[in-house]
Amino acid sequence: MQSGITASADLHNAFTKFTSDDAQFCFPITITSESLTPLPSIPFSSSTFSKALSSLDSLLTPTTPLYLLLRKAPSQRELIAVTYIPSRAPVRQKTLFASTRATLVRELGSEKFAETVFLTEREEILDPAQWDERTGTSTATSTAGSLAHTGLLSTEERELQAVKRAEEEERHGTRGRDLMGQGGSGAQYASGGAGGAGKGIQMKVMDDAKSAIAGLASAGAGTVVQLGIEISTETLTLSDSKAGVSAGAVVGLIPSDRPSYTFYSVENGAVFIYVCPGMSKVKERMVYASSRRGFLHVAEMEGVKVLKRLEAGGPDELGGGRIEDEVKSLAGDGGLGAEGDGDAESAPASGTATPRGAFARPKRPGRR
């Protein structure tokens, strides 16, 4: 599983210098502008690996993922590839780094690495005792959210696990308080063509997309506004906008080959539908899943009252009259969600209440 991110020319040049200089202990790497880019290397502060670990203290933060290529000793050529993804890092950063680690090792030459490890805590890197333990138990079982040895799970399996964990965190609102760039999940949004400065990842919103979202607040029932994300520029764009659409016709407007956000206006508010087909690329899944909550926040700031939120793995999951049933249930509730306000989910047509803030995954036709 790959993210589409590649190694920059600067990375290759810097890595060549690092491998030819035995005095260098650590080669840190990050991800910027859709590519793997180098940070300044760190020389050995001591002749031993254990004592040199302390030189990494200022480099590691509890919220910023990094790749660290470590040399065990000044005379040793083989390296250790460390993927450091702290548990408090933003969801999108987690998924990007997890799904790009195989690319990093492959592009720099897998034969150069004696070991690869996946760590989530600063202490797992800085504590010499933990390195001694790992060296002595190369086949030990990794702990949840901790170490992943190369021989336990395939790279693809570990990356898929990381992506799924991130998507689950986003789906269930983990770290939702940090949504708008305070060190948690989600994206920051800026109108017009440029994102502002600040913490977190900026998501640009094109003017026509913002206008269409704002227009939903005063639109009559039956208006569809569909939006997408331009992955290369991380920009929210307007895909389509139609008025006078029946609830039964909405599913036919949802693409089956790419993720999408769709609003369907009803009396007193709107239904939000997030569809992410299984054929979607990993990067698309990551960006859409981790941007969704921030996007909904922006829509609500523009005056859109989201009465119901639906999630599906493809338009087919919304067939069989599912959307019509949901719209009818909203009318029966007086336009309010199951808990009586616009921020909650309405009850599904079957009468089973959906927990507050969770997405209602539509049932497939015939499984009602």
C-alpha cells in the first residue's frame, strides 16, 4: 500500500552524503509538499549508540511524526529505519507517514537497512534499555500501538492497520477537540485560493464551493451540492450543484469511482452524505476521511444545519430507497435529529437510535 508520495532529489543527495560519512548518527526525514524531504543530519555525540540516543531529544515531539535513519556505530554501514508516529499526532499525518514508510525504504534501497521499526513514543527511541530489549527479542510480539518488527506483519498489513486506525479515530471523533489545528485530527479551511498560516494542515476552499455551501442555508428542499477534494493541491472544489432533485434521484448523482461529499437540502436543514468507494486510492481515503469533520464544521459555520449524516462505501449502499427513508424520517421528527437538535443524528428508518456524533452506515438493500 502506497501513498503516492515520492523521495525528492534533495533527499537522495543528502542520503548519499549521510551514508558516506560514518561520523553521522541520525538522518531525519519528513514529508513536505507531497515528497519525502531531508532534515539536517545529527552526528555521533558519543562513540556508542546508547549514549548517542540523547542527541535526538530535541528532535522528537509528542505530536510530529518523523522517519529516523540510525547508524548503530560509527563504523557500521547498515542502518535502522525508524518510523516514529506519536499517538497524539494529527490523523492525516499518521496515515501519510504510515502508508509512505515502504516507499522510503524502497527508494533509498532496502538492502541498506538491517532493521525497520515502528514506534509511537519518544521513550521508545530515547531509552537505551528498550533498544537492548528489542535487539534481544527480534521475534517478540509487538504491543498495540508500539513496536512492529518486519517479520511479524507485512508492510502492507501494517500500513493498512494504520490507515484503518486513523479512519476509525476520525469516524468516532477521537481528538475532535483538536479539530482545527490544535494538534489533533482534521484540516484547517481557508476560503479563496490560499490557506492561511498556522498549526495543522490547511485545506483551501474555492470560492464557488464556499458559495454553494452557504447557499444551502437558504435553499429550498431538493437542492444537491456535491464537493470533492483536489488531492494534489488539497483544495475543496465544487463538483456539482442542482436544484429540484428528488430524494430518490440523489444516489444516481454520487460517483462510484472516487470519494465525495454530498449535501441534500431538506426542510429546515440538509442531509450530509460521505461516500468512499473501496476502489479509492489510499491517499484519497486518507484525505477525505481526515478532512470530513473539519469540513462539516465549516459548513455549519456557513449556516448549514446538518440534520443527518450518512456514510457509505459506494452509491449502491444507498440504494433501495435508503435516502428517501431517511428524508421521510426527518420529516416525521419535525426536521430534527434523534436527540432533538440539528447537531445530532436522526434515528434510522428502522427505529434504532444512532449515537450522537456517529455516522449512520447505510444498510445494503435487502438487509433491512
